[in-house]
Amino acid sequence: MICLGIEGTAEKTGVGIVDGDGNILAMQGRQLFPEKGGIHPRIAAEHHGEWIPKLIPQAVSQAGISYEDIDLISFSQGPGLGPALRIVATSARSLALSLNKPIIGVNHCIGHVEVGKLDTGAVNPVSLYVSGGNSQVIAYESGRYRIFGETLDIAIGNCLDQFGRETGLGHPGGPIVEKLARDGSYIDLPYIVKGMDFSFSGLLSAALREYEKGTKIEDVCFSLQETAFSMLVEVTERALSHTQKDEVMLCGGVSANSRLREMLKVMSEEHGAKFYMPGMKLCGDNGVMIAWLGLLMCNEFGPMELSETGIIQKFRTDEVDIPWIDNKKSYLKLEDGLIAKGAESNILNDSYLGKNAVLKSRIPKNYRISVIDSKIRKSRTKLEAKLLSDAKRAGIRTPVLYDVNLVDKSILMEEINGVMLKDIIDDKLAYEVGLNIAKLHKADIIHGDITSSNIMLANDNLVFLDFGLGRYSDLDEDKAVDLLVLKKSLQSIDYNKAVSYFDEVLKGYGESKVINKISDIEKRGRYTH
């Protein structure tokens, strides 16, 4: 079976042809380079309207086939710029009708992941997908690709491009920032990781302020890049630790950055995971990924009716059923003596005054530059020790704190013998979790990483662990984000039951002002309905 795919979600127009064995028969593309400012949706649509009719015959000629040999037309149904998507969908429909061929619309983001797997041989990776319009940490669980982490505002590519435009460096900004960063030194910029999510707008604003006050541009570029990429890799590391998969894949246009590739590779190797990245020509938006995903989707579900081919501008990665993946996991292997290897630290058996204890050691992260790494490890160790004590005063069961070592960035604490919430959760326990989170928030304690792996049941009591991303805040928004971290974690256990579990959490939590804030935050998501 041969599929022709048409891509045009933003500034790149692509046409690709792939056969059922995954052989790439043709790949044609053109990119729009705006004279000034960002990508204007109307201009992008005009670009696609001009080039799609030219690229289709070029691809057919490159493949050495006739139009009659094409069995399926696939197109990017979303997410993306509305006018651009409409041109692509209309072009695909016209081609399918003129050739009397079946048609299917596919999710752009999943196309990046699937073509990456095709090219690299990765089987079931945690994927960091980064581009101008997207920043997501994606992994397969319970029949779909789940978004374990994502930007809460702008995407990393957009962040770098906007910095380039605002400083007069030009568009696209990413390659220019990367080049200038090679001669820069570190200046302090905000590092914003919220549980499994990240935020770039505050970082961008701080970088622009540094530029405006005359800080050396190379230093600003170096610090912007190092900070942003450290945030991305840390969240990917959290997803890897949570899922226990042993593959990591980088995909999307920002994959072109050699520093990001280096950082993600180092992190993967430190966890004993295999690192993959598709060839650069497949990292950017392209028609091949749309053709290949079209084949996969059509094999499972068949083609679409024309009435089903409307665009979905905010098309979520986790809205698509993915039945073709074998979810057998090849789990990460722990080093001798380790109880667990988390994204934040190593957990080891220890003792204190004859009692069994656990040592949480924040080991250096070699993917981060030392000044960022040392700052983060020291501040988080110090704050976590205080949060553990204050949470206990708020009525939350936490491990007893035995010792804090700010030189080694480690905490010695009580060993908890129990079972992880993710292994035993039911509606009753979910309700109790909500009650406990309400106690934390009443004391203005933000846990920062409330997942089903950071709560245990011991002697019929819930025990909250790992306050490593915690902080103090009286803001309803911060409390709502705390709850959203748990929601994503529950979805990774059992997506079908996650709604019921989270409803029970909210019943136990009970604070309507914060609960109402959750939906506001979710609506801000880059591709939420």
C-alpha cells in the first residue's frame, strides 16, 4: 500500500510518499521565511496554497510511480494554524476526489513520534517533542500516547524565535541563539518546572530584560539555552523515572540544536536508557511523517468519510487511540544498592541510631552546567527539609527527618514500609488523597510533584513523599497546578478510571475556588478544547 501525505500545520509545506513497509519513496518540502515578525496564519496558508500543487507532482516523479499507484491520501488534520490547516485539508480532499482514492486525517504530533520510531527502531520510548509550536513529553500508556509534561504557555521553539525577533537577531532564532551561546557565560535566569510541566514565558521575559539593560548577548543566549533545555530534560527525566521505560527519543524541529541533543543523551545514559533521534530531515515538519501515520491509522481503522475530514485546530496528542503498539516494557535496571533512581535523586538504604533509614541523595546531573545544577540541588534540599517538617505540622504523614547535609545535598529520613498508591488506588483512597492535599494547601504548601509514585499507604495511613519540587504559595493557581500534576499521574495508571479517581480526589479536596481554577488552566493548554 502506498500513501501520499501532505503536511502544512505552520510555516513548512511538505509532501511525502511512503509504502506499507515504511520505505520512504519521496520527500519534498518548502519552508516559509517571514521577512519580519512571526508566522502569520494567512501568509502561511498562501504559502501552502502556492506550493502544494507544485510539490505533489515533484514527489510522484521522485517516487517513480504514477498517480494510479497511490492507494491513500493522508493529511495533517491538526493541531496547527487554522488557515494553514484548511488549505492542507482542502488540497487533500481535492486530490483524493480527483484520483478517486481514500483519505485520512492524522495528528501532526503523533506523526513526529511515529516517523521517529520508524527511522530509529525505537519501540516504546519516552519522547521529547519540541518545535516552534509544541513542547511535550509523550509516552504510550493505556492505549494512547499520553502527555506527561508540556509547556504551560509558549513552546520552546516559539521562545527562541521570539527572543531572536525582539533582539534583532532574526528568524528563526534557535540556530542564532545556539551559535552565540558557544561564546557565552552563565547569568542567573528563572528556572521554572512545575511538577511535570514547564513554563518559558517568564524565562523569555527575564532574558529580554537582561538584553535591554546591556548584558552581553552571548551570555544571555548561553543562559537562555542552558536554562530552557535543562527544564526540558528534567521533565523528560521525570517521565522516564515514572514510566520506567528504557528508551528516550528526541523529535521535532528544535532537535536540530546540538546542545539539547547532548543533554538528553547524557541524561538517558545516566539512567541506563537508550537514546534515539531520527535523522534531521525527519525532525522538522514533513510529509513523510503524515504519510506513514496515515498508513498506520488506516490499517487499524480504515479511511475516513469526507464528512470526517474537517480540521481540528486544537488536536490533542492524547485524543487518538493507538492500538498498534506493543506495550511490553523493558524496564530500567537499578544499580546495586539503589532502592530507586528518581529524576531528582538516588534513594539508598541507610541507618540512623540503629533504625532503618533512607538516604535521598541529590547527585549531580551532568546534563546541566554545574552552576545551575549546584544551585538547584542545594536550594531544593534545603527547602524540602523545611517542607517535610511543616507538612507534618499540617497533619500530613511524612517521613521523619533525621539529618540534612547541604554539602552533599542529601537528606536522611525514616524508611517507610508500605505500598505505592499507584499499585492499590481505588475511589476510597483517592478521596483520602484529596483530604490530605487540602491540608497541605491550607498551610500554603505546594508539593510540586504529587504523583501516584510519591504517595504510599503504610499501616492504613497515606504517607506523602518527595517534596523536592515543593514550595510555599497562597495562590489558587499554584494549588490548582499541584492537583493537575496528580491528574496526569492518575491517567498514566489507568486512563479509563482516572476520571473517577480524580473526581474523588476533588470531592475530598473540597475547595471550590481552587477546583474552578483547574479548568481555567487546562483551557490555556496549547492544544486543549
